[in-house]
Amino acid sequence: MNGREEQLKLLLNQQDPAAFGRMLTYYGYFGRARAERIGSIRDKLEHLALLREKIAAEGQRLKELESRQEQEFAALKGAQQKRTQAVTAIESQIKTRGGEIKRLESQARSLEKLVADLRKALESAPVARQAPFEPLRGKLPWPVQQGKVLARFGSRVPAARSSAGHADRHGSGARVRAPFAGRVAYADWLPGMGLMIVLDHGGGYLSLYGHNEEVFRKVATRWPPAT
């Protein structure tokens, strides 16, 4: 209503004292309202500044969370890859072990068939008369000086079968001597047993010596006991 004139100019142009007093009162109202509004705006600006700080802090926290999630995701991906590789390796081992088990089972069946066939063949051709084997069971010496035991009689072997013999590991060139006299029933190569000799001790008793480097006896010859 007063226009765009400056306040001081308007006050000095007043001729009526009453009007001058009213103008002073009006400008007092205007000044206080303006001060309150400026204070309100200042408070809002401070509040906005505080909000900006909180937003910046929250943004930083979100960035840290995102970075942490990326690291965790990378770790999980790496663990998944390792697990996949481990599963693949295990499956390969299972397949390999399955093939090994089948091979060993086939070799075991071959050996069992050989022993059964030898027993039948020896029934019609008994060994020459000699001291009986039965009383000496468990008392005979080892065919070789005992080395590292690989499998004992009745223990589990890789083919998941019970071992039907005693397996030792010896140095190359170890001498193998029969612990009891007998006739050579088999002296040849057998899959899984290498060069093997089977002795017939009479009375249905056979002894088997496998994995030899050389064989010095022939079938039907005598093999004296160790001295």
C-alpha cells in the first residue's frame, strides 16, 4: 500500500504526527515479522544443511555396504567355483575308483577260478607222500623276511573285498622260499598277481606267492622248504 518508496523517505514525508506514529507502529510490525521470517528461514536452512550431512553419511554407508556385498558375492562365487571343482574331482575319483574296483574284482575272480581249477586238477594227481601240512598251520616261517605289511588276511582291500592273503612290501631282489615242501601247481603270469607260483602241499592245502620278479620253478617240480 505504501508503494516502493524507502521507509525513511516515507516517514520524513509525513505531515500529520498521528500518521507518523502509525507508520512507525506499522514498520515495527513489518520489522518484527521480517525478523521472524528470516529466523524461520535460517532455521530451515540449518535443518536442510543437517539433512544434507545425514544424506551424505547415509550415501557413504550405502557405498560401503555395496562394496561389502560385492566382496561377499565375489567370495561366494569363488567358493562356488571351488565347490564345483571339488565335486568334479570327486566324481572323477568315483569313476576311477569304480573302474579300479571292477578291475580288482575281475582279478580276484580270476585268482579264485584258478585256485578252484587247480584243486580239481590236483585231486586226480596227489602230491608225493610227505609230512602232513595240517599240524604245522600257523607255525611255519614267512616265505620272505617280513617287510612293510600292506594287507593282512581278512582286512579290507581297495576292491571292497576281504583280503584272502597277507601282502608285504619288500625291496627288489628279495628271495622267496617256500615254508613247506610241495609240488608246483602253477608258475606263470596272472593279471593282478604278476608272476605267481602256486604250491600244492597235499591234503587240499595250497600256498600262493605273487608279484615275483622271476620264477625259478616249473609246474610239477618240487619246491623244498626254506632252510
